[in-house]
Amino acid sequence: MREGRPSITAALVSFARGVGVHEPIPDPLAGELLPGPLGLALRRVRDSEALRPLGRTLLRYASLGLVDHVSLRTLAIDALVEEGVREGLDQIVILGAGLDARAYRLPALAGTKVYEVDLPATQRFKRARTKRLPAPLAELVYVSVDFGREALDERLIEAGFDAGRPALFLWEGVTMYLSHDAVDGTLERIARVAAPGSLLATTYSIPNPLGSPVGELAKKVLFGLVFGEPMIGEFTPEAMRSLLSAHGFSVVRDDGGDTWAREAGVDRHLAKLFQGERLVVARRA
Ligand SMILES: C[S@@+](CC[C@H](N)C(=O)[O-])C[C@H]1O[C@@H](n2cnc3c(N)ncnc32)[C@H](O)[C@@H]1O
């Protein structure tokens, strides 16, 4: 992460879910949250009935499937949030929230308390942009934490989090930017405040998903040198399952893009290039 600068990858994924694979757009507020030309381009496509179908098709291909991957991931996690709220979870912790707009756009979150956790620069940027939005549907609290370095559990409690009641923790598109120790340390902190019954949904990258050294090199150069956010965290599904289990979480599902597409009713998607990212959901015993 470039010191003191908002996350570039947070903007990219926000853009992707602001385009979407089909209607309705997963994140219709992304255009307001994104900076400069990115936000303007997205608003142009979003707000024009005539431009939208062609613009969407072009962006789906031009993004090499990122639009499809992130949109399907968002829909899968949105469905999970709705399910969690239905079962009574009313504290939602969004770890590495970036430009996540769930507190503003998901009606299910009305009446819940949402804690958005991220690095200060990204939060500052997000907070400035949310001035363009109507009030959030949830009670929204910002908590600034650097995973692996700062005490997430203590910061959450200071911010009003109730460790005596179960919560839903979302960690979407973040673990791949962290060292193994930072992921392990953050899980330990989460486990300290996650009451029994809490749910944790996290995405993670599997090693060498493309099976090609060239693809891996391209990924390293793009994310590390161009975006300044190197992808360094990888887990096999077995390693992730045993890490979660070591912190008291039992896996209830672990799947990827094809499952998310089926659940969203999308029969053909372009997300193959990103198939190395999976979503695991685990319950605190
Ligand atoms: C790819 S973005 C994902 C954002 C959001 N979860 C989403 O899916 O739209 C990664 C996010 O992780 C945050 N992040 C990266 N390293 C972090 C760290 N050490 N501590 C806290 N947040 C971090 C970044 O600031 C960024 O917002």
C-alpha cells in the first residue's frame, strides 16, 4: 500500500461492481464514490439507458473479467449479509472496507450497526466521497486499523462493538494483500471479540490459479509495481480451513466464481482469469 494514499485496488473493485454483469447493478452508488474520470465514466454509463448495454459489454471484456468476478462476489456476499441479518446478526464488521457501500445500499442493514475498518488514508477518502450520498441506512462507525500491526479487537471495543453478542465479519478482497502473519494475527484478534454464533466471510487467493508462471509474473508486476499493492497472501483451501479452525471457526461453505454465478442466475461469465479467489464462510463455535 502506498503510504498515506487511498487504495487503488479499492477503487478498481468499486468500479467493477458499479458496472455489473446484469441489471440491477450490484452497486449503483459506486459512481458517486469513485474519484475523477473513473467516477465520471461510470456515471455516464450508469445513467444512460442507451449507453448502458454497450458500455457494460465493452467494460466486461476490457476489464478481462474483473467486472464479472467482482460483481458476482458482491452479489454472493450481499446474499450472505441478508441471510445473516435474518438470523439476527445486527453487528456487521467490514474489514478492509475500501469503498464498500453496503451500509448505504442494502435495505437489510437498516437498524444494524456497521463498523468499517480500513487504513486511515482510504477511510479519509471514502468519508469525503460519502458526503455526496444520502444518509446511511445502518448506523455507520469508522474504525481505523492496520491489520497485523494494530489491535483490531481493542479498536472495535473502543468504537462500541459488543463482544458479548454474535456478529458478522466480512473480509472481502483483502487477505491477498497481507502477509500470512498479518492474516493469522488478524484472525486471532477477530476471535477475541467474536461471540459464539458469529459468522466470518473472507475471500482468499489460492496459489498459482492460472497454472502459468507468466500469469503470475504479470499479476506481481501489475499489483506490486503499478498499483503499489502487491498480492502476497495465498492459501490452499485446506490451509485456510485449518487456520480458521485454529482460531475457533468451522467452515460452512467454501466456493468460487462458478457457484456465485449459478446463485446469481448468470449462466455465462468472463471471470475465469480471477478464478483463484474463493469465498469461505465460517461459524464461531
Ligand atoms: C481490494 S480492496 C477491497 C476493498 C473492499 N473490501 C471491497 O471489496 O470493495 C483492499 C482493501 O484492503 C485495505 N487494506 C489493505 N491492507 C490493509 C491493512 N494492512 N490494514 C487495513 N486495511 C488494509 C485497503 O485499504 C483496501 O481498502
